[in-house]
Amino acid sequence: MNITDRIGRKINAVLSGKIKPCTAKEYTYQKVFDSAKFVFPGYKSLLGTVDFAEYSDDVREFGVYTLKNGIFVFGAEEVYSAKKNVLEPITAQHKNPKIGTLKNLKVQKTIDGTVANLFLSGLEKNYYHFTAECLLRWWVLKNSGIEPDYYAVYTGTKETSFQNQLLELAGIPKEKILKLPEGTVIQAEKLVAPTLVNNWKEGSWRGYQACIKQWLPLWAKDLYSFIISRNTEKDSYKKSPYIYIERDKAPVRKILNSAELFECLEKYGFIKVYLEDLTVSEQISLFNNAKIIVSPHGAGLANLSYCQPKTKVLELYPEFFHEPGLRILSTVMGLDYNYLICKSPVKEDENPVADDILVEDISIVENWIKENI
């Protein structure tokens, strides 16, 4: 591109103006779930310490926004009116980052019919975020009674991706899922966007900035019950009710003395499981049939969504990273949640999200197992 073309583009961008929030006339809104109160009960660790105290927080109202001739970028959660103003509430941030940016959205593809945008701008590449955020947006949409002609949702890079498996379990037909290059600017005859979960506040772990989750809506239980009901392989992985989740294939948060820990657990009938080796249906079966689950913190524990109430859970945390999403999920699902904050070799200049885990005193875990088996 020569200098004349670059100057021309800059002039056009400036002349097009800056993005503003949509006015009330540019969209409609349908409420689906009322606002509510989430109560976190507080939990004691296996050492008797209360590291996570009781609190309550407001859970927002959830609904579906509809924009006639709405615009979105394939892969991004933000949605825009035909005038290229952004719908302010649809963002994973506390303030929509597109407000004040230039209106340089050039439509590359138009679609007749109704398109549902379920993107999370990349968060849905993670198993937890897909399960606890993307699927919740779909559940809001399903309960609205709106039947989209097409879905814009991340499906991974393989046909066998966990995203595709979960979408199939949800009952979304493959032919309704759009397949387009990321970044394509699309204008739909009718664009619908469910509320984002967006349940975090700013915090930090060992000085590193973090988005720390605060709540999950209680109606999430209904979504996961629906997924369980559609799993035709309910007993596909019913080998033992006592489960130890292994992470030594993962790049971070490995249990450094995992062999010694499992040697202890194995005496009580525990089996070792690598979740990455199982299909989603097998993972659902595994957790749905479990009585006790011992695991380091990790996205695979999003499968706690499929446990029976009162299932006993022991989450092993690194020393400086205690992300609350899974204990919040356990609270919503009515599980018997327990935790142990372990030691971690400190890695200089590295976010503690990557810290490995050392269970210094395995007898603490063993005593808990003896009391609960």
C-alpha cells in the first residue's frame, strides 16, 4: 500500500466518526432470568483455616438483545447497530472497549435471517469458559424462545473439539453453525446477543492483575441437568466412584509429587484419570458417577457441573493462586467442597497461575479420604 492509499484510509476513518453506545431505539431487549442474590457460604481448608470467607453478591438480570440489521465481527462478542454504534452491555469488560474507537467497520458479508452471536473473543477456547460462560449464554437464548437460523460460536480447530461435542450435546445442528474466517465483518437481517456472564472484579495474585470471579447464577444447574439428560453415554466411564485427576501432561499446575499422592489414594480405590484423553460424554459420565474427586486446580474441573449433589470434592491449589470459579461452581451445584492450599516453588517473574503444586504432607489428604470414603 502506497502513502496516498494510507492517507486516504486515515481520512475515511476520521470522517466516519467514532463509535458511540446504541440508543434505546436501535435495539430491543427481552428479559429471560430475573436478578438474584448469590451467597457464598465460606469454606474451611483441610488445615482448618478459613481462607475464603462468606459473602453475598448481586447476580445480574439476563436477557436477549435484538438488533435489526445488526453488525458484528466474527470471533468477537461486541455487537453493533446498523448505524455502527456498539451495544454497550455486550462486553466481557466492565466498560465496552469499542466506545470511542473509529467506525471503520466495513461489512464484508450479509446474512438473511436471525444470527445469534455467542462469541467471547477467545475466552471460549478454554474448557471452563466455554462451559461456564458460552453455554450459559446459549441457555439464556434457548429460554427466550428465539430460534436463530444461524449461530456464530467458536468451534475449535478440529471436528472433534470439545466445543463441537458440547454444542452437539446442546442440540445445536451443525448446519446452523457459521464457518467463516475470524475477523469477517457480518451484517445480519436480525442479530441477537444474550447477556454475558461477566461476573468478575479486579484483583491480583502475587502482584499480577487478575479478573476474579464473584458469582454464578443458580439457574446454571438447569443447563447442566439438560446437558446430562442428552448424554446418551451416561455410563461410558463408570470405572470407580473415586477419582484422581492427573495433570502431568499439562504445561502448568502439575502436582510435583503426584506419584506419591496417587500411591496413597490408590489404596482406597481411586483411579487416575487424564481428562484430555476422554471425550466430553465420557467426562460427563465420569463426574456424574463420582463420589469423591481429588484434583489440582484446572479447567477440567468445570465438569463439576455434572456431579450429583453432595459429591465430595478436594481442590488442590498452588500456594499463591486460588482462583474462585470452581468453588463458586461447587456452591451452585450443591457439592461438598473442600480445598487445600499447597506449597509452590516460586518462579521468579512468572504469574502464579503457572505455579506447580507440592502436597507436602500427604497424610492430611489421606486422613480426609478416610473420613469421607
